[in-house]
Amino acid sequence: MQPIEINGNIVTMTRWLPQLRREKPLYIEIADAIRQDLTRGVLKPGDRLPPQRDLAYRLGVTTGTVTRAYAEIDKMGLLSGEVGRGSFLKNPVVRTIASSLSRDVDNGLIDLSHAAPPNIYSPEDLDFALRNMTGQPNNLRLLDYGPINGFPDHRAMGAAWLARSGIAVSDADVIVTSGAHAGLVACLSALTQQGECLMTEALSYPTIKPIARHLGLTITAVEIDDHGLLPEALEHAIRSSGSRVLYAIPSLQNPTAGTLPHDRRLAIVEIARRHDLTIIEDDLFRLLDPRTQAPTFYSMAPERTYHITSISKTLSPGLRVGFVATPAGVAGHVTRHLAVAGGRCAGLAAEIARQWIGSDTADRILNAIITENATRRQLALTVLQGRNVLCAPGSCFLWLKLPEQWTPGDLARELDDRGVRVTPGTAFAVDRRTDDQAVRICFGGTASRDQFGKALATVNQLLDQDPAERFNHVA
């Protein structure tokens, strides 16, 4: 960088020169290099880009190529051209949580009922993936029906993503699905028969109940504590129900945010082997937890574990890309049930995910989500100080146990009337014996941080009130 004087003003002229791989159209490579170096701090807002003719000469390309590259950067909102002064870089236009508003927020409702990540990704992240896709020679295949289990390079992407959780799996044993939900339905369809019993935590993913009803399954609740599933309760449930399939959320359990310690996982695996039990491991939230974690069930017992994850909690819920790691050699059986359920992943969505995962974009988005979740967690613990709250580090939601004067339904309805939506504990209870005297409050979605804080203040204020005051006495 060197300061120069232009029309009486001192500006910074950059001698920036990108390294071109010449694997894509050159104007795309130049534009990508500018955007990436601006994101990394190599280039800074206010820097004056080299004159187009000068950069073209130094790169050995035509001036028209550089002109098209600068036009691409301008479309991204990263360039400010001034007559007589040149082209200057601008701050990236990042659509962060703090400035994004959802339809619910526009209607005055702050929706904290969905365990979705905050909207960290920027327009540039999507543009980056789409531009890379335009340079692929076979990109039209993404508009066709792909293999039910996913294109080969998308299965390889799934194996790479699963490796982040310590899972070593062959591409042939990875199935790409349209989200984790589709993977769960396919696994349960493949592993159970109508009339059988499915075991799961006493508080669990709310949609597991309608899925079980749809498949003609009954559910047996397995007792949990603040850290998750109790091995001795699992052993009892196996003997009393005769079930041979366990569905569990071992990391940042939904809704309690508990994580199974290593010794319990070892005990559960030992029980599973002794009783020939199959484990369906729902591990959507694992990568959000910055702490060192115990191995997955799949890593400990790959011969009997079906591991399900997705990018919906860690990158983007709208892409609907999930992955199932199956025991060796049985992916085809699950894939057939996936086809019946209509769970094939769209090639375009999977390719966007692959472009992110294959670059530094996925790491950047994931780290930003982890940081924002941590900020909101600390805000929640501060506002709700003194309340009975379960919220482990890394969690994107909290489990708020209620004072005796409130039922979960009454509190949720009253909050809804005041413009705040949470999920009552009854939605997670597998049976009526479960302690569901709580509500789940999520951190993500599109509400701003300020709106999140106001919603927490509303919750905190309401907890000290008596719902009986709202009712008229009837003799």
C-alpha cells in the first residue's frame, strides 16, 4: 500500500496482485480473490484498487477481463467508483442477526420457538457458491434427478462433514438427505415394523411422536437427568418393553441441553451389544459445542449405530441438507426407504453446501454462529439469574423450569399474547409421567439481539406473576 494524492486528497493505492489458478473464468477468479482478501483483511475498506489497465498488464490478461471482475465486485456491493478518483473498496454488506427481521418480527412477534441458527451468512457467501457452480462443466446435472443417496461428490462431502465429529466412514455408507428429519424417517422405516416399540429419552424431539404414530410404533420413555440418558433406566426399558431400537440425542440434548459423559456412553454401548440393540444417534447440535466431547455412539459402536446430522443447526436451515452414516454395507436398505419417503436431497442445495464445506466459508459461518450463541446464552443467564435454567455451553436454546403457579401451556399462551413465542415443555414429553414443567427458549432465528433481550425480560417479569389473576371467579 502506498499513499498518493488525487485531486488534493490523500488515498491509499494498493499494489495488490491476486494469484490466479486459471481453473475458472479469469474475471470470476479475480473477483473472488478481491472478495476473499477483503474478508481476510489483506484488503481493507477504503483501499483504492489498481487501475484496470495496470492490473491487466501485471496479470497478463485483457483490460476487459479486469473490467468484468470489477463489475462483479460492484454487484456484490463492495465497490465504490468515483469519477476521476478510481475504484474504492467498501465494507462487506453482511446481513447479520442484529439487522435482520423475519415476518414474525414485522408482525410484532418475537419467535423463540425454533432451534435454528442465527442468520450469520451473508449475500456474498451465497454468491460465492453460485459463481463456483457456474464454472463447473456438468452443472446442469444438478437440475436433474440425482441418485437417491446423493451424487458421489456430495456423499464425499458428507463423509468430510462427519469427520468433524470424529466419525470415520466410507462414502458408500453415507446417505445425503433433504435434512435430518428425512433421514430419521428413513432409518425408523428401515429398522422397525408396525406395532413395535421405540425407546427414546423421556423429553425428546417433539416430532418423534407423530413420526412414531405414522409408522405405527409405540414409544417407551427412558428416564433422563440433567446430563441425559440414564443407562440403568435404558436397561429397565429394554426388559420391560422388548424394544430393539433406541433413538437418542446424546449431545446438547433437545430440549434440556444435557450432554452424555463418556462413562455413560460406554455403559450404553455395552448394554446395546448385550441386548443386540440398534442406536439411532441424532447429533445435530454437536458441532456447536466448543468443549471437548466424548466420542459419538457411531465411533464407539459403528456396527449398530445410525448417525444422523445435518447443516441446519450449524450453517443454514433453508438448504435442507442432512447426512446419515450407516453401518457398513446397509446404506442401500435405508436408501430404499428414503425413496419411499421422498427424502432425496436437491442437488442444488447439496452443491451450495459442498462449495461452503470445501472452502473456508463453512468454518467462518459455524464459528460466527457459535460466537453469537455464546453471547445470547450469557445474556439469557444474566437476565434469568436466580431462575432454574439448564443451558450448557454451546447450546442454542435453554430449558427454563417454571415456578409452581405456572403450567407450561399457560405461560406459553400468555407470552404469545405479549408478542413472544416459546415452546411449552409438554411438546417434548414422551409420556404423561415426565416432568415437563418448563419451557424451551431458543437463541437463533431472525430476531435481533436487542429483541431477544426484550423477550427474555418479558419472560422474567411474567414468572413472578400469578396466572390466576387473569381468570374470573366462577361459582
